[in-house]
Amino acid sequence: MPRAKQTMSRRDFFRASGLVAAGAVGGPALLGGLAKARAASPAKPAWDSRFSACDMCFNKCGLIARVENGVATKLDPNPKFLKSRGMLCARGNAGLAQVYDPDRLKHPLLRKGARGEGKWQRIPWDEALDMAALKMAEVREKYTPCGHLFTAGSDLQSQFVGRFAEVYGSFNVTSHESLCLVSGSRAFLDTFGEVPFADVLNSRYIMMVGANRFEALVTPDSIDLMTAIRENGCKLVTLDPRYTKTAALSHEWYPVRPGTDMAFMLALAHVIINEKLYDPQWIADKTFGMEQLTAHVRRYTPGFAAEQCGIPAEDIARMARELAAAAPASMVYPGRRTSDYEDSTQIRRSFAIVNGLLGNWDKPGGLLAARQVGLKGVPFDAPWYDENREDRIDAGKVPMMFEHEGSFVVTRDAVLADDPYPIRGWFIYKTNPMGTAPNRRKTMEMMNKMDFVTVVDIAMSDTAWMADLVLPSPSYLERKDPCSGLQGSVACACVVKRDPVIDPLYESRPLFEIMKGIADRMELGEFFDFTIDEYREKQTRDIPEALAVMDRDGVYYNPSKVYGIYEGRIYKTLSKKVELYNQRYEQMGLDPLPNYTPPAPPPDNRFRMVIGRNAMITQSSTANNTLLHQFLPTNTLWLNTEAAGRLGIQDGDLVEVASPVGSQELRAEVTDRIRPDTVFMLSGYNTLSTMQHLSHGNGASINELLDDDFDAITGNASMHTTFVSVTRKVA
């Protein structure tokens, strides 16, 4: 089995993977508004420094903006921001291209033609807010408050969408997270009582299965992992059907058969238990269900797992021994995404169980508990609507959904079926279901079923393209946001806020003002009768010094214990211990221990499509970024060399990729860096919106191809269940 050697220097790796900061912007690198704005500035202006927190992905890394005569000209990392280790990635630097993007939404727009036709009328803000309020009132009157759906992405102002939904009376709220991470959160929460943070910096042995930390960036993990393996002697083993940047920097890489992760994990547990490689005191004092687990994994031998995974049995046994020898400073990395199937929660439970056997909870180099940052919620009493529905539209369709996240794919099916009731209004903020959810055509069906759709965003995404009313949002550099608490593993627990770095461009307005304006028009204004400054004061009532410190440093740290947080504490599980055997699952009729089911093999002449991230691409929000486009102008289909030979496909050929739900065309990238039974492409390309000029008609949309299965426990989208055919297009 191939094993990667460390041949790159650290600098070479960062350059190759796009992690090097993009540097000063100007000239041909940044087109449109910024170039024009700078041309009007003096030749050598003085510049001011202003703190902010990046919003180009969910990490919220600290930065310092240089502002010259009202124009933001460069973004530098905040050296005092420990979560990102005083660094700023390429996407973070490209935030300026988002601000001055000529494709930005500039005015409120009302649809005039058919959905997706691209015919819009510019309207004034008062008219736009009047219309949004009127349509929401009509939906509530005709279909009850639950006849309206609210969806928000990851953002410091997204909480105001949830607040508005609650006072409006709708239980139907979904988030982007139900497309990617809730099954993993569910699995670790149900094992340890909370979702952990990985102390990769101090780990001696890390097993990374599916996660790709050197391309799908998470701070500080991506940075700390490099330090751990390069400077601290940590061993990194990666299991992934693709030879990713993380695989290239690993000590060992195994192109695991997709969908067999659970078999591998249960085999690790088999070896650790049979050879008594665990700490018996830890197991006796801190875990529940060791006896049941011992019996359960008896059949999951390394030989069994080898047949399933394609990894030699002797290597599986050796890795189990090495993990145990390094414990408790070793881990199976929790990740944000691994195998996404109908049993994703149980797959991730197998990850959590191996960590439980390692006894690494709350210890250096292992999995850490959340630390207190000192922020408080801002409570309110929402009105009650007697005529409302009893529950969410997706209630009862999966047993362990997170209600604050919901399940987009389950909700979509329920909306299309009017089951158990109709939803005809939709408000969407800073997320793009048309570009991020599987089965794009079904999302389009859902939008066509709506009486009225309002979208608030900075750009004309595909979701906005299909809406009725589109409201322009400012970038994160143009607005004032509430405080947010962040966890940075061993690096920090901190609080950040955002203040405007520059004045808002065009007619953009922040979500808070939009929600406040609609609430005032619907006689709900009392629930938004405050300013952001007043809101921050309430958030920081227990840490009154925090606001001044953030003004001075751009970040506030609340000193707190890193390790040993659980000394004298119980775990938030039924047994009050780490649950290797989950009693709650047993009570609900679910498997209390993960039972492995072999994944379906690809049919003849079909390939399993897998998804993944790149350091340049954040879902669908950065493929149209002028700076990042220079590094990654399109997406390609990764196709194994052997498979390509069988199909008569050469590198660079145009191919058609077809699935049960759609088809797309793009260029083939023939490579040995992927398994022969697997194909891969990046998301975010071939947008429907013509107001995304770099991504429209460019490459292929993976969302047009992915089928819409979901995890049976949480409703998390199952993104790795789609089989596709690949055919060479004849010129």
C-alpha cells in the first residue's frame, strides 16, 4: 500500500496548497471597484489600521485592515489572534476582492419574469421592506406561522434570523450545518456528552480518516498539525480515497475503500481490547459499556476489516498498537466530514468509541472540552400563536435531529410533499442551498413551490437568482456585528466582534437592520428594539472589560483551564460517563453500538462520487472571487488513470458525468491520486446566475449530480452515496 514520504519543505507546501497569504492587492490581481477606488487616491496616502474578523469561511480569523482614504487596500493577520496563530490564508486575503467585486449586489431587486429568468427591477428600500413584511404576513395568515421557513448560514448576525423566526412564530429553521457536520456532532455528543476540540499540537499520533486539514482549513488545527508533524514528532496517518495535500504530508496514506471507515475503526477497537492496550483504571472509572463493546467487536478482526477496506490486516493491527502506545496523547481526529452515508452518525460513533478506548478525553494531545469565554445570551419572550402548527415540518422524520440546525434535505422533501402541512414562504440569509445542497433540481422544485422567497446576500448566488426579492448585504468589513465566542482548541477561548472598517458600499444594509425593519412593519418591533452596541453590552455583562480589550487588541481572551476541565465533573450522558455503549440509543430502538454494513459497490461502469474541499474554495461563495480565480479557475473531474484507459479518456478531455438526478460536462483530470472506483470534483462551479461571471457556465456543478440521501439518525445530507457514469464527449 503506498506510503507518502515527506519531501516538501514547509514553505513549498504552503505555496503549493495556496496557504501562503496572497500578499498586497492591486494592479491586475484585483479588478473592478478596488482598482478604480485606488486610482482616485493620492500616490502615497497615510493608512489607518482597523481590526476585524474574517468572514470568508467559518473560522473567523483575526485580521487588521489597512484603510487609505476610505478604501480598504490590504488585509494583514492580527498577530494577537491565537486561534489562527497570527496568520491569514489566501481566502482571508481575498476578502478585499469580495468587497470590491463588480458582481456585488448593489440595490434591492424584485423579480419581474419567471424564476431564474434573470429579469429584475430595482426598487427602493422602503418598498422592499414593505413587500417582505406584507408577504410574510400573507403567508402567516394563510398557512399559520409555520408556513414560513427560515434558513441562515454561519455568520455573526445569523442569530437574528432565528430570533425573528421565533417571534414570527415559525418552528421551521434550518442551517447550512445540516449539510455537512451534524452527524459527527451527534456522534461525539452522544459519546462524551459534548462535541470535542482536537489538541493536535500536542498529539503524538493522529489518525485522520476522510478529513483533509491541509486543504479544508480549520484554525488552529491546520496550522498546529503542520507544527506537530514537522517539529514535535507527531505521526500522521491518513485514510482517504484521494491523495490529498494532507495525504502527501502524512507518514502513511491508505486509499481506503469509501464507506468502510466503520469496519476499520471497529477493528482498531478489537485489537486494543483483545490485547488489553487500554488503561484499565480509565475504563473502569470513566466509561460505560466496555463489556458490551468487547463482545461486539469480537467479530471485527483486522482480517475482516482488511477485506472491506483494502488495507492490510497487519497494518491495521500495527496502527492500533501504535495509537494505544501513544495514548492518551493520540487520537482519531474528529474532523468535520468523513464518510457521508445513511449511517453517518454510527460511522462517527465508531471514531468516538476508539477515542474513548484511548482515554484521551480532557488530556494533552487528545480531545478537549469547550472552555468558557464569558459571553451570555440575550433572552427574550416570544409571543405564542394559538393557531400555529404543533411542531416542525421535519419533526419525527429522523429520531435525533438538532432542532436549531434542522435537516435541509428532510425539510425539502416535506415541503415538496406538503407533509404534514404546506410551507409557502422562505427567508434565506448568507447561505446558498441551490449551490450547496445535493440534487439542485429538487431545490429548484422547492423554490418554485413557494409563494414568496426573500434572499439577503452580498452576491447574486443561485439561490438569490431563483428568489422573488433580493436584498443586498454589506461585507463583513462594512458592518457592526454582535460579539461571538470562539473555541480554538489548545490555542484559546476568545471573543471577537466586528466594527465597520469602511463605510457600506452602494445601498447595502446589514441583516439586523433588515430584520428590524420587517419586524417594525409587522408589529414585532419590540423584539428588535435595541442597537448592536446595546446587544453587545448584554452579551458581555459578565465580562465588562471585554469590549475595551477588543477595541485595543481585536480579540478578548478569558483565561481558563485547558486540561482537566472534567476533574470532579460528570459527563452529560445517561450513565454520566463516556458511553461506549449508548443507553439512550437502546431506549430509542437504535443500535447502541455501531453495526457495520458493507457499502454497495459501484455498478458496472459506474464510479462513486466523493466530495471535498480546497484551500481556495468555501462551498459556493468563493468560486467567483477574482483573486482566488487566478489560482483555481475551474474544476475538473479526478479520474483514475486505469479507469480512464478503460474508457478511452485522456487528460483534459471533455467528459459527461451522469447520475440518477442530473448530468454535467467538464474536463477530466486523469491521475493516480484517486482510487479506480472513485471520482471527485470541487463544488461551487457552473452557477446558474449570470451575475457570477467567473463561475457561470464554468466547469460543472456537483450539486446537479449528487443524490439526496440522508443520515437515518440526524438527517445530515449523505453526500457519498451517488454513483455516476463518465463518458468522453466527441468533438
